[in-house]
Amino acid sequence: MASPDKPTSFDIAALAGVSQPTVSRALRGDPTVNEGTRKRIEAIATQIGYKVDKNASSLRRGQSSTLALLFFEDPLPDGTAINPFFLAMLGSILRTCAKRGYDLLTSFQQLSSDWHKDFEDTRKADGLILLGYGDYELYRARLQDLVRQRTHFVRWGSVELDGLGTTIGCDNMLGGRLAAEHLLSRGRRRLAFIGEASSHYPEFRDRYHGFCDTQLEAGIEPDPRLQIGALSIEESGFEAARQLLANKVPFDAIFAASDLIAIGALRALQEAGKSVPGDVSVVGFDDIPAASLTHPPLTTIAQDYNAAGEALVDTLIGEIGNHSAEIRLLPPRLIIRKTS
């Protein structure tokens, strides 16, 4: 039983049969404590009415028990700023921070600003979670600065083996494969891809490569004329689909690098009198909330934003605690709706 005085972490350790440092790590969400032990410790803490003194704990560790989440504005012509997929991920990040005993600061940044230097100067948080980046070639220089500063950070995006911090990302190659396999199973043979497919947009590039590899394995040579560049906004998808139609190169399916691009492409096809999926099947990527509300509802490759948010937070906490962090690829899954 707990002592009549204010319960302590030593009381929990005695009841749980573990060391006091293990209790401290578990209650601050350290991922090195296995889930079963952490849950047992949390249950005992609740039972005896133990409350973590966050200020004292932070002072002992020389940390703020705060993480910072930076969204980056992608300067796009239609004024949109944040991909809806990231907004869905935000809820998971917030929940995981709360479970692990961390506060979360959120900030909206322009990639052209000196946000990396600002963090080094202020140190309001123990580490950074980075979402969004626009042109990766421009983003790379900021990541190099963070590495030089020895900043604790983790980012969501394309998993590049470039030594520029720890990345949590979707298996984009697999996502492209799933899209191609699905379209081929529907009897489609002239498959178009809408999205930038270069080192400037490596996630889109990987989706395209997986898409093309699967066609080659099926004995179909991808037609380079059926790849049209587009950024992740509806208007860009609309214009790219109009270009596809204007080129007069036959196609019977479109794989769009994001749902926003796919939604714009749907509108262009419908305005051109094309039946979806009768004339053209369409598959998107992300499974944003709007994907199920299009007419017809959009088939898409879903990214697991709940697992993504939890992985980002736990990986960053591990880095802050000087535990080795691993690059992680999260598997996507196919969501079949009416556009295919």
C-alpha cells in the first residue's frame, strides 16, 4: 500500500516490482520501457493517486517536457498551405504527446525562413517534429543545419538514406505497386500517372517508380507520355488531366500522386464527358476525409496517420533520451471505392 504521505515514484516501484528509474522512464513515455510494464506502472500510479511533477522532472533532466511541431507552408498558387493528411496526423501526435507526458507547441513556418536558427536560439522545446517540405532539394539545406546543431528532430516524408536525421515515412514504392496491381486487375492497360516524379518530390517519385515497376513485371511498358507533373493541389490535378486529354495519347486509368490531385483530375474528366470508372479508372493517395465524399467516391492508397503520429512522437522521445532511432517505413493499404 502507498504511504500516508504524498505517493512517490518509489512507492510505485515497490508495488510494480521494478526500479524507480524504470518508473520514471515509463511515466514520461520512454519507448525503451515495454508496453506491458508501462501500462502496469500507469495503472498503479492512477490507483494510488500519484501525480507527476513535470517541473521538477524537467529540471532534473535539463529538459522542458515539450515538443515542437512545425508545419511548413508550401507556397502554392491557390493559397492552400497544409495537406489535409497532415491535419489528420495532428490528432494522433497530440494524443501520443498527452499519453507520454509531453506538451506540444505547434508552429506554421515558411520553408524560406530561418526557423532552424530560431529553434537553436530559443530552445523552447526538447526536439522538433517536421511535417511537410515542398521542394526537397531546398529543404535539404535546413536539415543539414539541424544535424550540425545536434538538434533532436524527426521528420515525416520520403525515407532517404542521406544521414539527415531520422525519418518516419510511408512505403511509397509499395503504394505505387498496390495502385498498379489494382488497376491491372480491373483490366486497365494504359496507365497514366499525375504527379511530380523527381528528386525535388521524392515521395511522388517513389510512388511512380513502384507504379512503373509493377507494369513492367506484368509485361507492360509504361508510356512516358502518360506521366504529367502536378503539385498536391486540386487545380494542378485538374490542369494535368486536361493536358493528358489534350495530348490524344490513349489512357484508361489515372494514378494520382495524392488525393487532392486525383480530385482535380476527376473534375477534368467529368467536364470532358469521360465516365469514371467506365472510360477511365482513378486511384488517389492518402485517403484524406474528402476522398470518400467525391462523386463517385475515390479509390485511394491509405496512409496510416494514427501509426504515423505515434511513431513520430515515440521516435523523437527516444532520440531526446539518447536512444538509437531507426528509420521506419509504414505500410499503406488499398481502399477500393467507386472510381475504379
